[in-house]
Amino acid sequence: MTTTPHRTSHRPPLAVAWACVAWLLVCTSPTQGQPTDPLDITGRNFAAVDLDIEPTPGTIALWGARAQVWTEQPFIVPGRGAEPAVRRVLIEGDVQLALGGLQFTAERAAVWLKQRPEPDGQGREVYQVFVYFDEVGTPTADPALGLSAERLAVRAVIALARPLELRADVINRGRATGAFVEAGERELAAALREQLGLWPISRPPVTEPRSQQQALRTPPRPPAPPAAAGRHRR
């Protein structure tokens, strides 16, 4: 697994945080025949890139207060056709996420999911996953290896031991927008470019004020209609 933290807390150093998650996935050689046109790599999907990670048995489960779900248009590979569609989730509010053998908690998370065409050797569905967390921690990990970060990008390939799970009090359909979603797309694009040996792209920090974040999460109540004027008789 690769992680890209931004301003980690004072708890463990980055090297310890890496150790906490490195056991989950083992890197292998890059997949052959990947597209290399930088314009194809927008971060909205995986651009036909298979993450260079061996599948690990485990679960993918997302819980939270609110979820926005949508599916990206299939990525077309010249001469090969459409790639499997990428399903995306923005989940907010007391987020808990199980990924492989790790448990994460966060204020919110942007998630990319793509099922690979072939199952693993035991017939289990295989998903490659990219997650961009906001205010994340690993409360169930060994305290000596616990992870806490303001921003964290995680990639994984999971052979599902049970069906993928999404639970939220409110689930809306349609593309999510905002600075946090855009920052996650830049992180994914940067990770794919790095795997393919392409030049890096700038990754400015999320500048969305907390007050604006709260406004996005809780729509303002519409103003009350003005009171009707009464009639007066002379």
C-alpha cells in the first residue's frame, strides 16, 4: 500500500505510519500495456491502469452519516474497448471504513472502486481501491503503530471475502463537487503518474474553509415566506 499523508499529527512519525499499513499490500512490477498519455490521467477514474499491488483477501465496507454515489463514464482504451466502470463514493460524518484488514475512522472520505475483470484463484471478486481521507485515524491498530493524519491517500487491491458494503443514513446519487473531491482526484492522478514514470503534477492543499465545508454538508434552511398583509376596512 502507498500512503500520501499531509501534515500528520504528533503521534507517530511517518515511518511508523507507513509500517502500520505496509503489511496490507505488496508491490509488484507495473502492469504492461498501460496508457501513457498524460491527458488521459485526470483522477476521475483509473485511466486503465491496474495498480501495481498484489490482491489481499479482506473486506471493503463503508459506513457514515451521508453518502454521495455515482459512476464514471467507462474509460475507452483504443483497440481494446471499454474498461470496467469506476464507482465513486463521497462519504461524510463519523466515517468508518474497513479496507482489507485495517479499520479507519475519518471526518470524510472520497473513494474510487473498480472491479477487475478476472476473479482471484479462489473465485473471489477483486477490486482496486483508492481512498482520500480527511482527518483520519486507525483506532483499532496497535497503539505503537497507530496512524493519525489530516489528509491521507491510500491505495489497495482487495479480494473480497464478503460482498462490498455501503451503509449511510442518507444516500444521494449524482456527482459530488467541491475542493475536497478535486484534491482527491489530483492525488489519484499523481499516484497513477508516479506508477507509470510520468512527470509529477502539483498537488495544492485543500483550501476549503471549515465553515464552507459545514455549509456544504448541511444545506441552509430556506427563509420563511413573508407574512400576508391583512385587509383594512375604512
